[in-house]
Amino acid sequence: MPDLLTFEEYRAIAADISLPVNAYIDGKFMRPRSGQTMDSINPATGSVLGKVAACGSEDVDFAVVKAREAFDRGDWSRMHPSDRKEVMIRLAKLIKRHRHELAVLESLESGKPIRECAVTDVPETLHCLKWHAEATDKLYGQVSPSGDDALGLVVREPAGVVGCVLPWNFPLMMLAWKIGPALSAGNSVIVKPAEQTSMTALRVAELATEAGLPNGVLNVLPGEGPDVGEPIGRHHGIQVVSFTGSTDVGRRFLEYSAQSNLKRIVLECGGKNPAVVLSDAANLDHAARQIAYAALWNMGQNCTANSRVIVHKDVKDGLVGRIREQMRSWRTGDPLDPANRLGAIISDEHYDKILAYIDAGKNEGAQIIEGGSAIEAGGGLFIEPTLFDCVRPDMKIAKEEIFGPVFAIIEVNSDNQALAVANDTCYGLQASLFTSNVTTAHHFARALQAGTVSVNCYSEGDAATPFGGYKLSGFGGRDNSLLAHDQYCETKTIWFDIGDGPIDDAIADEKDSSA
């Protein structure tokens, strides 16, 4: 059963919750050097939740010093892997104990429905941290095939100080995706949460100290991108930056690396993801449920949202009717009400951007068949789930990432055309494929240009599968799976010359004596 409370219970938690607002550096909360703050806004009401620390480059410098001191002390970086594992498992247990508080905190800041926070985000955060914790003492080095006269060891070492720059759409889950493998490897970590959603990362850092993580190992610096994100990207004392966000900002981190110390950059960026429904797709009820979920989950504010439904003309009418039925069950309203499946849009700026895309679709000749309007609800930022039909692949709403509860039906005449349209994008993060033929499924899944392809469902995989994209959707590595550990480690070769050892000398002496 879902671990859900009642609407009244969630409102009571919200009314009594303690809001973490200061930066977390070296195991304690502290005000930023400048004393500046920024408003954290509840997008469901427009009210100010609290004034959060607005850090700057001086705070980044200080955090890097403390992170490097912790790394060089070795009480985490050189701690036995089994002991690191136990600390991370204790952190996961503390997150579970405080799960309702964290779910409410995330819902208040992001506008996400509490159902989603409680049933998906917090449990997935827990699972991710535990998964990487358990991997800590199970990752082996290697011995090279170096022959009898040498020994080549290939060992993994933590990279040093890691910067993690997070998006606002999944604050807890993306935090876990980054710090799970980075901490497991023994690094010190500096987290820059999105300026809209800083509080859950701050609370988790506090819980990490309670779990036994040494001071300076996990630091959280709220602030604007130019004030915190850019200094992290340019800092010579940081060895790795992992970023999830827009492709445009991802490009900047590559520039920062080139202009500083050539730090490793790992990017997970945008997507314009297709749901491809082939002519032989049989279970259209199931496909419609999956497609509606893929498009509307988290109000469509999701880098893997299936915002392009590319469907063969033979099954289009049956599918579209079923999708429309599914959409009507996606109730929009107060995010703290567990009966609601859709909450508020993150900010005024993003709200206006989504509405501008809806207008662009109408102006280019696409037809709205569900939704299409803003929802007036006091000071809240709510938009109806919106479905366009009669969309051409060259339209703006078919090519650009909307990041909202808006998706488009694109009709095609053949399965091969569906594949061509699906791949005709600068992105390549995720794709969903619906077919009844297992051979077709294998061929099309291979041919779709995306980092993750889900067959007869919508999925991003799980903690054991790598997540990242092709083309402009990704660069430099993958989140999740054991591959995620590689990007936070340095690989070192240690070479031993062991020729002419005692055994060789004994054999030589024996030959001499017999001669």
C-alpha cells in the first residue's frame, strides 16, 4: 500500500515544519558571507515559504577548502569501504524516519503533488542511496595480464572534491543520483541545489552528519547559477562536476572546465522524447495509460517526458480516444492533497513559457483536443493537461522541449516513418516503443537513438541501469548503475617489476652447482 497520509495530516505537517534556510558547510548551518538571501516561493499559493541563503563565490571557496581538508584528512576518503557503506545506510534509515517531513518540504517548494513525493521520490531516493551504499565494498580493482616478471594493478581512487549541480524538478532524487556514487567512492561533495528547491538538500545534509558522515564531506550551497554554479564550474580545487539541467547551461560547464583545470564534466541535459506506437500495437488501453503517465508525470516537468506521441495512422483514432480518457483522471489542485495527481508549475517564468508554447501550437495550426488553458486558483501556477492533434514534425511544439503538461500527436503512414520522425531531433534521452512483435521490438529498440528505450511501457530503468542521453541530451558519463561510480573515480596503474626474484635465483644457483 502507498505510504500516504491524509490531506489534513499533510497540512498539519506543513504548518509545523521547520524550514532549513542556511548553507550547510563543514557539518553545520551557516549564513552566507554576503548575508544575502533569496525568497523560496510556494508555487501553489505564490506565498514566500522562507528566505534561503544566497551564497556566492566566497562561500564556494570556503566550502572547497573544507571539502579538501576533509578529503586530505582521510576520515572518509580512506575509511574502509564497509564502514562508508554503513554510514550511508544509516543516512538512508534517517531519511526513511523523516520521510513525511521530506515529502512535504519537497511538495511545498516545488509544487509537486504530495502523492508523487511520498510514493515515488522519497522511496526512490532511499533505494538509490542504499543501492550505491551496498556497492561500496563490492567494487573490485583489477590485475593486468602482465606475465611472471611484472604485476600490474589497476586500482580505483576517489577523484577528490566533486561538485553536484541539481535541477528543480526532482530535488531529492537527483541529489541521491549524484551523491550516492560520489560518496560511495570516498569523495568530498559540494551540492548546489536549484535556487527554487534548496531545502530538501539542506535537510539531507544535516541528516548525513547525524548518520556519521565526517564534517566537510557533504556541503550544500544554495544560490543563483551565476553566483554558485559558475564558481563551482570554474574552481581549480574541484575535480569533477556532475550537472543535470538544460543543454544551454550544460554547454557552459564544458567552457568553465576548458577555462580552468580541465575538470571532468558529466552532463544530463534536455530531451524531446517520443512514444512510438507502431501499426501492430495491440493493447491500446495499456499504451494510453503509459503514454499519459509519461507525458504528465510531475506536470510534464521531466527531461524524459514523452511529449511526442508518434502513432501509425491505423491505430491512431483508437489510441487518441483512450489517451483523452486517461487525461481526465489526472486531477489538478492543491499539491498537499493526495487525491491530486497534478500540482503547480515551478515558477512564474516557467508558467509563462509553457503557455507561450500552447499559443505557438495553436498559431501554427495544431488543434487542442484536451485542455489548453491556465487554471485560476488564487496565486497558484496551474495549467490544464493539454493534448494537441494534427501536429507536424516541423512545428515548434514538436521540436522544442516544453517541460510542461503539454504533448502532441504526430500521425505517420508507416512504421519506418515513425522511426525516422522519432530520431529527427537534436536530443536522445529516452524513447518508449509499443509493438506486439518481439522481433520488431528488438530491431526498433536498437534503431531508436536514445540512452534509454522502454518497450511496451514508459520507464527510465532503475538504479542498476545507466541513465543518460545521446546527442545534446548527455555528455561524459551516466547516472545510476555501477557505471556512475566510474565518473567519480580516478583509475591508477601500479606496476611492479618482480623479475629475478628468490625463486629465479634459486633455480640459477641449482643450475650452477649441477654444472
